[in-house]
Amino acid sequence: MIEVNKSFDPQCAKYAHSSLSPDVLRRLIQDLENSSSSIAAFCFETMGAMVVVLDKDMRVKHMSTSISTILAHKNSEVKGVDWFEAFVPEEMRADVKEKCNSLLSESFSSHMDFNCPLITVHGEYTYCWKVYPLKIIEEGIENLLLILEDASNSRCLDEQVRRMEEKYTCFVQNFKGIFFQADNFYNIRFIAGAVQSITGYESEDFLSGRVNWTHLLHPDDLSSFSRYAEKAIQVPGYSAEHSYRIVRIDGSVKWVNIHLHHTHCKYEQHASIQAIVYDISNLKQAEELVIKERNKAHQYLDVAGSLIGVVNTDMNIVLVNRRACEILGYNEDEVLGKNWFDTFLPDRVRNITKESYKKILAGELTPPPFMENYVQTRAGEERLILWHDVVLRDDIGRIMGTISSGEDITERKKKEVELAKAYEELKSMDKMKDEFLSNLSHELKTPLISIKGYSELLDEGVLGSLNDKQKKAMGAIVRNSARLKRLIDSLLFLNIVNAGKAKYKFDPVSLKELIDQALYSLDSQIKQSRIKIQCNVSSCEPLIRADQDYIPQVFLHIIENSIKFTAADGSLFIDVKRNADHLHMQVRDTGIGISQAKLGEIFKKFYQIDGSMTRRYGGTGLGLYICKTIIDAHEGQIWIESEEHVGTTVHITLPIY
């Protein structure tokens, strides 16, 4: 707890706050002694005054730059040197020294003006000397202040002193902060600057003892201030700067920055504190705003699902989010400041990764957009991370490090390996299926040729006449054997396509002949279904570019599909029109139609509109897939428009030969 001196001496305040006079000059000397960057020295250098301060033994204590230039000696070189022995000509030395000693021996304060030469770097030159005695007996201070001016210069020394006093006064009174000196009980002996604007109190409130500096400190900051202030009193040369809160006269709180400095003063035989106070409220508000924004940004990083970290040029981690800490198994404090490569990478990838990073820092290598790399967790487990790295640069383009975002893909990689293995197994099974279908198709086709051939001979009466009942039965056998042949041909074609062995030979072909051929093949089916066929195809249409082995399968399947899905007494319309360099064929029926949801699926392999076990319509689900495969190979197009319960239109375009 800070002890406050209750017996405040008002005379002390008067001593510290007196108006500028010889007393002010004494303050200038104290200021020069107390700080290497004093206000007095600043005033002297700004005005260019030639000033020398001598102690009672006439040795140099301080010398302004302008005097140093004339004498060709630095201040530090002549400090402690006898002024008269070094720089006053021998013939004038004793007389001038006696005059100066007389000023210190007199009991009254006065000053003395005289002309005297100096030994300069360019020889002896005469200067006007204005000598002020600075004596405070009770403090043991006995100094001489010498202000010199070239005797040939017409400027008045009094005007120079007045301007110097005004300069010092203006500087102190317009100082944006507060400058004060206090004793070891923190009573203010001198205070100047923006006292009222910062504290709300007047200077007289402090100088009169009504307000002690400790009265202003916020209760939570009092002990901290006490600790450092005690050091400033007890430790010679101590200087420190800290931020505290003060409570103004209106009760509001303001942040200030206080620079404490040890000052030895012989007045009352104790050390004192010299302090400079700055208002940093705006800076604190900006700092709090920055901290708030930083915390908000950190919060955003923490809720991100990715690992995020920043590594500097020393390869140390300077920022890391919560997700990264969770993966690594460490707390944030345990991660920050650690070398990323030496701490969190497995031995087997450490060196090569570190070398790549060095090249990135040197600007020799640009990091790839994405890179997979392993990290090692606290438990010794290796996790595979997919990283995206970005190089960080400052305003002038220098590389400052990298920021990386990563995704833990360890489990995903395991799934990918499992899927790849399953895919290979499926491919093997698919190949076995294709081979089985191919062999089965060939095995089925051999007896089917005999069945189909003899059925046709019997149906045509070549092997003897049949009665009506037998004729009808043989017709069914012929139709179904033809249908079975088409199914087997579809399976064989699918096998050829999957094996990549389909070869096309394009020749000029009549589209009308292909359609007529398909209708002829389906004649018995058409008659049985009682569907009306209307074919509007002219024999004058140009020939198309097509393969005569594969293209007939397309028209046969499309027309057969329309017959299959159209009820008895329905209609089927076939139209062909020329469209630039293509023929456009439309097969439109009045059948059951297809829902819009299923239109996008119908060209897929093995897809059937009705795939149930109780489905009404037969088929393998390969027909439209085969049609599209053949049309694509012909550089044509096939698409379907349909509406449920209204009908379906199949569009086919084929290039003109």
C-alpha cells in the first residue's frame, strides 16, 4: 500500500511551479542532468544557442552542439574538463575566472556581461559572454550558465534568453501529455501539460496537495503502479513504461501510458520520480477492437471443419485452429511455437518435406494446389491429410511463411482402397458374366437355327400339308423362334460392344427399304395385335449412310416396341423428313406412354419400365440401349417424347450419304 505524506509543504509546490526567471534557468540545468534527451537540451539545439554549463570548479557539465562545432570537440570529450584552462587564452584566463568565481561567492543572484575571446578550431575569436549563477544552497547546487554570442553579431543576448524561455514555456504548456515530478510519497512537486484534459483536475489541485497522483489510479491498478514506482525511487537509472487506468474527476475511466524515471534531487535529501503521461484511450479502444476481431476470426477458424495452421520462415507454428489440435492430440499452447516438421511429421517423410518447404521459402518452388502428407499424432498414430498451401507475403513481396488448410482423409483413403478392390472384383465378375452370356448365346443359337428352319418349312407346307389347328400352332412356333433369335442376337451384340470388337461398314442404304423390311418381319405380330400402320415414307428420299448389318436391328426393335406397348386397334405412324444433311424419322404410337420421371433412364443397359416379377411386357431391357449404341456409331441421334396414356414418339436422325 502506498503511504501518502499528510504534511504537504506548499512552499515545495511554489518552488516547483514558479514562473520563468533565474529559477527557471536552474530547472533547465536540472533537466539537463536528469535525462540524456531532456527538454532543455532540445530547446537549446532547436534555437542553435551556444550554451555551456560549468560546475563550481569551473569544469564543463554540458555543452550545446553549436559550441562543440566551434571548438571541434564532442560534448562527451570535454565533460569534466576545466573550461578556462582549455578554451580561454592564457592572458585573459585569470581575470575571467575570477569574475566567474565572484558570481558564486556573492550572496545575491545576478548575472554578468563581458566580452572575452575563445580558442576555437579556427583560432581566437571574441564572443559576448552572459554568465548566470545558479545557486541553491540548501540543495548544494552551484553552477554557472554561460550563453555566448559572436561579438560581431548584432543579436541581443537578452532577446535570445527571452526566446529560449518562451520556447521552453510553449513546449511544456502545449505538451499533449502530462509531465510531472513527485516525491517519494507521490506528492506532485511540478506538473505541466494537458493536465485538465486528461485528468479533469487543474494543476493547482495537485500542487496544493488536495490531489495525490495515487488518488487517480484505478483500484485494480494501484498495486502494480506501487511496485514499479518504488523501483523508480530506489533504483538509480531506473526507467520503465506501463499502462494503467485512471479515474477522472467525473468518475470516468481513462487508459494512460506512464513512463517512470528515477531522478536524484538533493532537495530534502531524497530521490524523486519524473514521469511522462500519455492518453492512450483511443489506442486502447483500437486495441480492444483488434482483439475482438482477432478472437472472432479465431472463432471462425475453430468452427471450420478443416485443419488450419500458419508456419513462419523458422518453420515454427504461429497459428493453429481447434480442429488441427484435435487431430494432433495436443492443446493449442503445446502446438504454438513448435517446429512443425520436427514435431508433427513422421521420420520417413520429414526430411523430404522439409527440403521442399525450404525451396518454397526461397521462392524456388511453388506449392502444388493440393498435396497429401502424413502427420503423426500424440498417440503415435499416422493420419493422412490432404493439404492446400498458400504462400504468405508482406507488403513488399517478401515471403513470411505459409498458411495451410487440410482435410483428414485417412478414413476416406481406406474406403477408396476397399472400393477399388471391390471394383476390381466386380469387373472380374462382369467379365465372367459377359463370357457366360457369349457362350450361352452361341450354344442357344446353334439348335435355334434348326428349330427356326424346320418350323418355317413345316409352316410353308414344304414337308407336307397341315390342318388349320396345326397351321396355327406352327405360326406361333415361327414367330417365337424369330423373337428368340432377336433376343440372342441382342446378347451377342452386347458382348461384341463390351469387348470393343464392333466394326461398322458404312454404305448408301435406302431408309424406306429398311422400314419395309422391318414391317415385313413383324407382319404376323402386326396382324395378331390388330394395329393400324400408317407409313409415310417416300422412295425418293436420299440414301442414308449406314451399316446394313446393324442398322436394321434399330428399326426392327423400335417398331416392335411400339407394337408391344400399343393396345389392340391402336395406331402406329411412321414419317420421314429431310433436315439439312440428315433424315429425320419419327415413329409415333397411341400406346401406354412413358412417365417423365422414367424418360431419362430408358436408354440405360437392362432398364425396363416395368421391372416387376409380374410384369405384363416381356424383354431383356437391352433393346433401346443397343439402338442408341448403333445410332451413336452412325453419328446420328435418338430421343423419345412421351406422355402417359397418350402415346410415345421415337425420333431418329441419320446422316445422308
